[in-house]
Amino acid sequence: MSKKEANVTRIAVLVSGGGSNLQSIIDKVHESDIAAEICCVISNKKQVYALDRAQLARISAVVVDSSAYTERKLFEQALLEELKQHQTDVIVMAGFMRVLSAEFIAHYTGRILNIHPSLLPEFTGLHTHQRALAAGKKTHGCSVHFASAELDGGPLIMRAEVPVLSDDNAESLAQRVLHQEHKIYPLCVQWLCEGKIKVHDNEVFYRDQKLVEPLTWQDETNYE
């Protein structure tokens, strides 16, 4: 069955590390919750466990080593070539530790998702859990958004909150946030593949209704 006949969205997942969010999406695709095919997993680093996850799932695992390129533009050109070769429709960044340029994103406008371990716009960048604890936050969480050329920027789709407990450290808080990531990211990927979420003029629409605020995860049955 050809891609055209199957009418299945082809997802490329970009990774840089262990790939637990990748695994959550693989599982949902296999369970047929997401009517899509993961056409490839691309890492900008060699020998990361996310590549092993891809191979175990019989998904094409590719390395486009960012350290091998002297210029960002050359790295992104190589990345685009791989995406085109795999006939990519949608890009899902899952722990991908590179900020993509506006020129790159223009090739996939409205078709690139990212997840970040904080309640954006708070705590962009790294070490979000330590920073939330240091700031004395009572709640923390994760956010799914359409990608932009700004670090952890782009229009927000959904956030999930967790309480910050009195005995939390960065590791315990990270684990609780990650559990929520594994819920909301596959759901947002599913929505993008189904056309339930779209972005227009930097605003997100869910079921053709403009979001004044990002959706908040409570229970996925709320969004059936």
C-alpha cells in the first residue's frame, strides 16, 4: 500500500537522548491511537538510547551528527534532506537539544511540535526542575507547543501541572513531570495528525476554536 493510498501521516521524531517521549509515541502508534506511521527517528548525537528504541520498534534510525558540521545551516540542510527522503509530513521533537532556525521551520510551518518540562513561558532552557524548586514554586509541569525559532517558544497547545511537594528534589519532581509528558505529548501528536489542532497567525485552534489559553490536562476523556 502506497503512502497516498494509505493516507497515513508520516512522523519524523527528532531526538538527542534517551527517548522516553519517543517511546510513548511509538506505543500509541502501535496501539492505533495515532493514525500515523513513524517514518524515521533522527538523532543529532551518536549512540543515544533513543536510536535503540527505534531499532527495537523496526523504525529507521538515522544520525545527523550536529558536531560534524561547522555551520548550523549545513547541519539543517542535511537534516532537511533526511526528512525529505523519508517523505515526512510532521516533525515531533522529543528531547531534541537543538533550536531550529526560522528558515528550517518554514519548510514545515504548523507541522512541528515540541515538549518542554516546565509550565511555559516559565523556565525555558535547561535545568527546569532545579530552577522551579529554587524559585519556591508550588506547581510545576510540562508544555506542548508548536515550534518556533525561539528557544522553547512558539504557540502553546497544552500544559499539565504537578504539585511541588515539600520533600521534592529535582529527580523526584522530574519523574512526576515526565509521567505527565507521556500523557499529553502523544495526545497532541494524535490531534495534529487528525487535524484537530492547527496554528494560524501564531494562534492555536483546537477543533476550529481559537485557544485563549493553552488547554490544561485533566483527563483525556475531556477531549474525546
